[in-house]
Amino acid sequence: MDAATEAPNFAELRAAMVREQLMARNITDQRVLDAMGRLERERFVPEAYQAHAYADCPLPIGEGQTISQPYIVAYMLQLLALRGTERVLEIGTGSGYQTALLCLLAAEVVSIERLATLSAQAAERLAALRFTNFHLIVGDGWLGAPQFAPYQAITVGAAAPCIPTPLVAQLAEGGRLVIPVRSHTNPEEQTLVYVQRTRWRLRTKKLCGVRFVPLISERAAGTQNN
């Protein structure tokens, strides 16, 4: 095999991703760095894109969906501040990449995907990697999964028109929610929002501009941005 057709060295690419895309951008949670340095991201993208699995950009995974840029995945995971004992809800299973990272970082993961094809593919990947601490659900992410609540952390991988009330209701006291929210004046404008539920109130903080696929839900129709 000549150099032009030689297979990528995924281990080296993965280490470079952690060093150059994550650590260089102030991802400091060692558990997140270790998990992303361990998990084989190339397993979660279509074969045609595997050579680009560690690129600093989102990649298509089919059904009009994407696997998020490694940095934004790491940033959102760091915001959740997982220590390994939590039950986590993920909205948007997608390829299953973040689901697998959550399996490494938390005690139990519940993940909802509206597209049955993607959910089935993610289940196969997670089983092949011998993860067992997850539940995959095909359904409406806006509604969450109250049968497994409360959650110490919730992460949403699609942009909502506002913070879904059902998700807030499913947060445990002290629980954290990280979600991209669309502007009601400009749907192309999205902001990553951090929410923490305390005994007396919700603490909400706008963080940075992001770009995600929209959160599709009949229940979200007609809602306004908070």
C-alpha cells in the first residue's frame, strides 16, 4: 500500500484532536479529555467520511443530520460537570457518538432520537463497543423521558425555539441542562444556554453562538423564545 492510499492513523489523529482542538481551547475537564481520547470517533461516521472523523467541523451522518464538531461536544460535556454517578438524558442520539461518551462519563444514559433508522444504527455501534448503561428511545425529544426522571444532567443536540418546560421539570435539584436555543427574530441565530435547577429558581446563562439542526417537535410549534 503506497503513501497515497495508506489508511489514516486514527490514534494519532485522535490524540491531535484532543491536544489541538480541545486542550488548546480551554477544555480542562480531564474526564472529558480522557473519554474523547479513548473513544474511536471514526466508528460513528459513514465510511466515506472516516478519514475526516477528527476534523474540526461537523460531518453528515445521513437523514439530513450531522455529528457535531468535536470541540462543541467537549464543551457541552464539560458544562455538565459529570463525575460518574449521574443519570443523564440526551436529546438527539444521532450517530451515538455523544451517547457513547456519556456512557463513559455517567452511570446511566437515556437518549432520545426521533429517527428510528439513526437510533437503530446507534444501538448497533454502542453494542459493538460493549456499552450496557444506556436506554435508547425513538420519540419526541421535546417531551423528554419522564419514566426515567429525574436527571442530574440533560444535553440537547438540536436547536429549540425555547427551553422546553418538560425537560426543566425532569431535572433533579442541582441538575444542569445545556441546550441551543434559536432566536425568535432570526431563526438562523442560535445561542447555547446553560440552565441549573435549584430549590428556589432556575439559573440561566447564555454562553455562545452555535449552529445545530433544528429540534423538530409538534409540541414545539407556536412556542416563543424565552
